[in-house]
Amino acid sequence: MKTDFTHPQPAVQWDILGAGFQESALLERPATRGGAPGSWWGGALDVEGLASHSVGLVGQAVAELSAGRCELRSGPSQLAAGFESFRHLKIAGRTVQAFAPLSGFFPTARGWIRTHANYPHHERALLDAMNASGPEQLATALAQSDAFEAQERIVAAGGIAAAVRSRKQWLDEPQAQPAAAGPWAQFELSAMPETGVWRFHPESRLPLEGLKILDFTRVIAGPTASRTLALLGAQVLRVDGPRIPELPDQHIDTGFAKRSTVLDLATAPGLAAVHELLAQADAVILGYRPGALETLGLSAESLRERYPQLVIAQLCAWGFAGPWASRRGFDSIVQAATGIADAYRTPDGKPGALPVQGLDYAAGYGIAAAVIALLRARTERQRTGTVRFSLARTAQALFDFGRPAAPAVELGTPATARRESGYGMLDYALPPFELNGAQLDYPQAPTRYGTDQPAWA
């Protein structure tokens, strides 16, 4: 396991993200492997390399699915915009806010801590854990605490936080090894019945037309995967529960080209509706913590047994084994725990962050590539399976990429578009893909949250 920031040779860059694909014979190892198209974000780690190679896997998966008929390309400006789409979004003329006031770095009596309180229930848990009534009281309480002790108090109360660690501190802890074990994309394949399944049609306008994907994810990584698959022609239906609505701005940013419905899986009718959808779906993307769906009979293992043709993608924060497997987490929190925030400290010693939510977006594009590769295996080899990604494993991949080695480049202005929606006029960056030389745009604006019927169109 690499722990330094040295830059790998170009010959191994594809392997950092592509090893799992190659080991499962889902993608061929390219004969040539270039580095990042340049360095534009700067900083301690090669976020550009992580971005270009994760997006590049989507293009490679589409090319192999279509036997070379569909070529996806991405220039630096649009690629960068694809990793910071939130910053380019305006909703009825207003810009959106990425983090709530109580989400951020706080000094403690011993070290720093990062909190995540974008969702109201996480904010309440954070304040309750620290016996605080507002921002000032929270800052005071944390300043009088130990970072690691405060982390555990907040987590025990149902909140989300992580003490800022150096890379060495993280690697010395028991949750680090299982979180970083195995390849970035971890596949498990099985034989499937030789019955009719979705196939790529050369005459289709988009490579994934006719595909049905059920999306059980939120925030950035999973929704980025399903948004990418919808961009390429798939019919994506996102399912949320009724008790914790998605943040409106987050839903809009990642909701392009998808439909949105709300189902209560704790009720018999809601669960029955989900199984009706699953019976016709080609793929499902699960973003719940490991074990969260077992009591509902919707674990990956249960789905594999009941729907042997289904492609299943799973995503979590900390990996699927180890003491933190069931712990909540977001990109910024994983950055704090795994040593990224320490690597990006400012001159005054305050922890920093990646210039973009790179773990989320890279995992999202990786999931999209994995789903496409598994669909090809389904038609060509009569095999389907499950793929697993985690943000902590993506952090390991980023450290493996090391420091940026490509020459510095100045980004141009990315292509943008405007579109009317149920939320008002939306200004947004176009996706990071050209298809056979033509810039792609989303086929539709986000639908209003939870307003679509739980049925395939």
C-alpha cells in the first residue's frame, strides 16, 4: 500500500482504477495509457488524473459495448465542469450553496474535526451530541473537546463527523486496511439464465436506449452514476423514502434526465411496488450503508437470488468490511479521516480539502462504467454480477495517483445551457462527454422531487 505522494509511472495509471475491470475480464487493458490531460486544480494530489481516468473508463466501457460504434471524448474544460457541476448550477438565477453553516472544520483542544450537517437531522444530532444550541455554542464545545472523543460522541448520536488525521494516522487504525483492500472496482460475477435481456442496438441514437435502471442513492456519487447512465439513454427512476427528503438543490444538480418517485419501503404496498420495478429492471444502484436493506429483503445477496439477471452496483463510504463499514460518511468526511485534509493544509495550519468533491464524482463515473461493462457481459457471456465501490477506497486510489505530474494548463470556459424546469430556469454546465464528436446534453430537466409514478415509462 502506497503512503507517499510520489507520482506513478504512466504505465500504471490505468491499473489504479482499471485493475478490477481487467481481473474480471470486463474491460481490456488499453495498449496505451496516457496521463492526465493537464494540471489545472493544483494541490498535493493528482485529482486531475483521478478525474480523467474515471471518466475515461465510461468511454472505454461504451466503446467496448458498442464494438467501437460509440466514441465518448472529454476535453479538460468540460471534464473539470463534470467534477464541479454544483458550482455551475443556477436555479431561477440564484447560485447554490454546497455546505450548510455547521458543516466544516472546527479546532478542538487536541486536533481538528470536520462535521457534516447539511441535512437537518444530522444538524440536530450534531448539536445534541455537543449540548449546543447554535453555531457559537458548538464551536465553544468543540474547542473544549478532544477531536477523536468528539467524533465518537457525534457518531453515537446519529451525526456525522471525523477527526482530521494524517495519512499515517489513518493507515495505523483498524478501519484503514479493510477500507482500502482489493481493487477500486470490486466485482463478483455469476452465471445467469439464457433468457432475453437488454442489448445494445447499433441503430439507437444513444448507446443505452431502452435500458431500465432503479436508483436508490442520494447526494453526489450514486446520483452522478445514474445521471451519466441517463445521459447515455437509459431510463432511470430514482426512489426515495418519505421520511428524509433529499436536499432540493442537490436533487436538481444530479436529477437531470431522471424521474423521481417516493415509496415507503416499510409498508407492504411500498415494498411490493419496488419488487414490481425490480422485476423489469436491468440494473439497480444501491447507496445505503451495508446491512441497511437486509431486513427489507433488498440486500445485494437477496436481490441476486430473486432477480438473477439484475446488474447490482453498491456504494458506501468506508468499505464493506471492518469496524467502520456501517458508519455514515460523505466525501468531505472521508477526506478528513483518510489524510487528504491534512495533505491540503493551508499555510496557517488549518486543514484543507480537495478543490472538488473528487471522491464522489470519481466513484460515480466508476459505477457508471462498471454497470455498462456488466451489461456487456450479460449479453456476450451470459454472466451478470455485483460491483462495489467505496469513497475510502477511492481515497486510496487518489493517494496512489500521487502528485500532479502533467503540465499546468489554463481551463477555458465550459459549455453551458439553459432550460426551463419545474424549479424555474436552470443554468448548468453540459456533461463532460462528446458522443462521436457531438457535445451531449441531458434529454430533460429534473422532474419535481417525488412526483413521478413508481412505474417504468
